[in-house]
Amino acid sequence: MRFLLSGYYGYDNAGDEAVLSAILTHISAQTPNPHFVVTSGAPAQTEALHAQREYSLQGIGRDDFRSLWREIKNCDVFISGGGSLMQDVTSLRNIAYYTGLIRMAHMARKPAMIYAQGIGPLQKALSQKLTRAALNHRNTRVISVRDPESKSLLEKIGVRKQIEITADPVWALETKMQNAECRMQNSVWCVSLRSWLGASTPSAERDLVGAIRKAAQKDNATLKFLAMQPARDRALIVSLGVKNHEILETENLHPREIMALAGQCDLMIAMRLHALIFAAAQGVACVAVSYDPKVASLAKLIGAPVISDAGESELAKLQATASIQPPSTPFVEAMHAKAKSNAELAANLLSP
């Protein structure tokens, strides 16, 4: 069976690559002899990183529309996701691109699935119109989202189809310790940052790091900084005065290995959504720094405190880290099952 997977892959983002790894693993467990064609910014890199004997894998340029049309016509199921594909914060082009591929699948009369996506924000009327049209089409057979807020947004803009609330596929990704540090020191706080475009002050990231250092010193904790997208995150971390020995090197690691690193810390403080999932899925307590509604939504789900800006009252929350509890084992097990249910929904599309 042939699946075409559309997503933000091939850009060295550990979160997105973890999503892809989980989707490939979970669907291949449900489907005999699957073949996957994956849209990617670096097709050869995607093939090298995600090749497994359980399935065959082909990367394809995400902007090679002639080849995309050929592969869509040849696939059995078209999958859009996971991740946060349908949002217009970065650009309206995101919506145009991803809904455009869904429309191509409709034209080829292929069953399409929205796979555990986080939807929104959809601030522009055109974004809402394109999303509504793509998802209401009869050939969009399954819509699953990773949080209740995404379902509510789709219903608000007029999507009339049944919408399943599942979970991000990474909740059920198995870790891999090879080439990763097997155990960090006692009492380690892991910090995952990204550029904070909506910060209240230009020095927000520096203020945040200062507050984290102060809280860590109070608790006698060691800080380690996790670059989820090394090419971008590492430069930011270094610019904030972080020393090389404090940075967890993630370049050339498989997302399973990066997830294993996250599981070795005692507390995760993160702006990156999947850094939080990496930790929470392994029973690590978390603090969310919410630069985006998707992070606040996840924090609510896992019961993590949220820092919403770089103001003194918000940063003061870091002083209460000793009272933060990790997600319960039953909760993590439930999210694990929901994450895997996406693959069952995809496999059922192959039924007559």
C-alpha cells in the first residue's frame, strides 16, 4: 500500500522529524508492506534518517509539483500532517500550500486524512475559507486533531465533518539511547528555547534565561540547553551567554535519541512544543513558555504551569518549580493509546 505524507519535513527540526518517525512506525505496524512517499525540504536526508526495514521510503521535493502530482495519482492514501500545518501566523502561503496538496488529492480521487494536526491560528478570512473547503470535501475522509482547541476552531470556521480528538504521534514514539548520553547528573533542568517574536521586550529571551538560572541556583540544579532545531536554536542559545558545556549537542542525532536526552532531565522548561512532549511522555515535569497558542494548549493538557511573557510576575513562577508534578502514568498511557489510534484511522481508509 502506498501512502503520500505531506508535512514540514527535511528541515532538521527534531519535533517535526519525531512526528514523521512516529507516523511511519505506527502506520507500518498496521499495514503490511507499506510504501511511503514523503514531501521534504531535503529528500535524500529524509530517506537516510528514516529508512527502516519495516517499510520502503521515498523522499520527494516539497516544491516539485510535477513529481508531487505523479505520486499523488499513484498513492492509495494521502495524509496531511502531523504538526501545525494549517496556520497563517508565519504566512498565508502555508495554508495555500498545504490545502493545495489536499485539493490535488481530491482531484486524483484519493482518500485524504488530516493526521493529528494542531490547527491554527487562522486569522485571515481566506485562510479559513481554504481550510474549510479542503476539509469539508467528500474525499477528506478522516480528520483527527491533537487537542480540543483545534476541533473547536475547525467547527467555528464551518467544518462540518466528524473530527476525532486524538494525540500528537510523538506521545507514542519509542526512545533510542544509542549515541545519546545515558544519564545526566542529578537534578538537571533542560531548557528548550526559540526566538520569541511576541515578546514584550527586546531582551525577553535574556530575561528568561536569567530567571531560569536564578531558580536553578536556588534548587542546586544544573542547566542543560536543548537545541531542537540546531541551525536556529544553537545560535540563539549562544547569543544569550550560554556556555558550550551547557549545550546538549543534537546535530546528527535521530529524533528518538533527542527524545531520550529529554527523558534524562528532572525538569523541562520549554518554548518548543515537542520538547515538552518529549519530556512529558517520559514522565518528566514541565514548565511551558507560551509563545504560541499551541504551547498553552499542551500545557493545559499536561497540567504544566505557563509563563506567558517576560514580565517579573510571570518569571516569578520559576521560583516554585519544586512543587511542579509530572504527568501521571495513566495520563501518559492514555495519550500513548490516542497517538497510535491515528494510524488505525489511516489504515482503515484502505478498507473497501
